[in-house]
Amino acid sequence: MARPYEVSVPFRARTGGYASYRIPALVVTRAGTLLAFAEGRVGSSADHGDIDLVLKRSADGGRTWGAPQVVARNGDGTAGNPAPVVLEDGAHAGRVVLVHVRSAAAATEDRIRRGEVSAEDGRRVWLTYSDDDGVSWSAAREITAQTKRPEWRWYATTPGHALRLRHGDHAGRIVVPANHSLPPTVPGDVGTEGRYNGGHDLLSDDDGETWRIGYVDDNPDGYINVNETTAAELPDGRVYFNTRNDATAPGTRADAYSSDGGATLATPFRPQAGLVTPVVEGCVLHLGEPDVLLYSGPAAPGFRALMTVRASRDGGVTWRPVHTVDGLPAAYSDLVRIDQDTVGLLYETGDFSAYSTITFRRVPVEELV
């Protein structure tokens, strides 16, 4: 007999004044409140246009959700790619920091990658924070000058939760995985080619007051071209990065490690063919105790479907499936450790489209280890 999993739907398309909700991100606050973030897309499901960053809060572990809140709005333009992180200790203990990107409504990814959009209308990086468990949020401030090189065109943070390191010399550092695109260098190219994708991360050692760029991996060789990236801290202090790849390397995932808190990579990203997925965002989460690294994402090789959680007991070297949700369409996802016994999975899914809902599922830790 199948286990009766606890499932809820914080975001459903064509409700709350939005045509579509996409790009889930999930954190749990020091008080135990779940914060589920998403892009609320006003007019359509397109990646550009009038898009707000929206939030729902849950005080009962994701079983029910409160009223929707708008966390960030960019007029009739785009505010998206939420990258939240909780500061668990220190001078700002309890603060939720939310890094995100903004761009003009007409600034499509294609036009940005072609160099047809001005710096003012293109992708820019912003930050807001909450000191009251996600109830209210500070006025947003721009941090583009610290976090984006002038030559980069397309730009996106995560998607999904960011990190605050807990171990070693860099404990307390915020790490935000991100990606960018380069101007074309091959005659005949226009900049939309996958070879110009690159990855980097953003680092802050003062709870988000100041920022700098850490590693950069943007070799346009057409083999591995880093795109949407997720990260987790391993017990030995290394940071594990896992990225979407749409190039000639085996498989559609690649990974890398950092031994200096995300400032550099031990080696460039290499293929991770042990994770069979379509080309899509994924999420990694280290459970802490036990020593298990999780990955969530669709497992159908050619389609965005079959949401599955996979586990690694060797820090991301090898992987095995541990929890399959169902065979339905599914796309982006995020994971959080709710408590000793439960992991939360927030993911895009629907009966006939992966973008009909953003659904939440409570999964027992005992199934994942």
C-alpha cells in the first residue's frame, strides 16, 4: 500500500492575479516557518514581462499556507530568480536575505544575449531582507556593481535557495550560485549559442552588506557550459556545485568542488553522467546528519517529467534514486530540511503541464538515506 504523503499547493496558475507561477525557492526560518518563493508572472508564463517575486509562509511545516505576499516588484518589468538564505547566527541572526535579479519587461533572454539591450534595461542584481520571519521586507537595494562584470550579458541567480556556510575558516559566508553569458567570439555567432554560457558565485562575509564574485567558469568550448547552478556544503567544509549543462559532454549535469568557500574551484566543472535528467534546473541539499547529499529534479532523460530525489553517500561522486514522486510533468524544484524527520520538496508540476502548479511535498528523511 502506498504511503499517504502530505502534499499541498501553495501556488496555482491563473490564481491570485497571476497567469503563471514559476521558479520555486524554499527556506525554513530560525522560528521554523517555511518560506516558499516564486515568480508571479502577470500576463503569461513567459520568462520576461511583468513579473513579481511572491511569497507564501507556512507555520505548520507546509501543510497549509498563508496569504500571498509580494516581496519584490520592478514596476511593469521583471523581478525574478529568488535566491533566499537564512542567517542562523551572528549579529543578524534570524534575518532572511533574498538576492534576486531585475530587468525591463521587453528584455528577453534572446535579446540580452545578442547584446541588443542596454545595461540599464538588462539583468541587474538586487537584495532585500526580512528581520521578522518573512512578514515584512526591507526596501531593495542594487548590488550589480559588486556582482556582475561589465562584459556579461545574460545573468541569473541560482534558482533555489542560497547557502550560508557552517564549517571551517569561511563559516558565516553567504554563497549564491549564479550564471551569465559572454559576448560571442566565433565569427558568425550572435551570443545565443550555448557555448557562451558561464557560471560563477557571489560571496558575502558580512551578512550581505558587501559582495564580491568568487569562482568563474566560463570556458566557451561547447563541452561543458555552466548554466543554472545549485550548491551544498559538505561536512568537510567543501562546497559542492551542481549545474545544468546543454552541450556535448556526457549527460546534462556537471559538478565541481570548492575547498575555499566558493572563492575558487578545485577543478573546472566536469560531467556528472550519474544524474540522468533532461536539460533543467535541479537542487542539491546536504542533510547534515546523516551524511547524505540529496538532488531533486526530473528523471525522464528527454522530457521534464518524473520528479525524483536522488541521494549520494560519497559527496556527489555517485548517485541513486531514493524517492520518486510520480510520472507526471515536472520541472524546477527546491529542497529544505524541515526538521529531524522531514525534508520538504517544492516543485513545478501538473497533470498535463509542468507549469500548472508549484506543489509542496513532505518526505520522511528515513526514505532518503
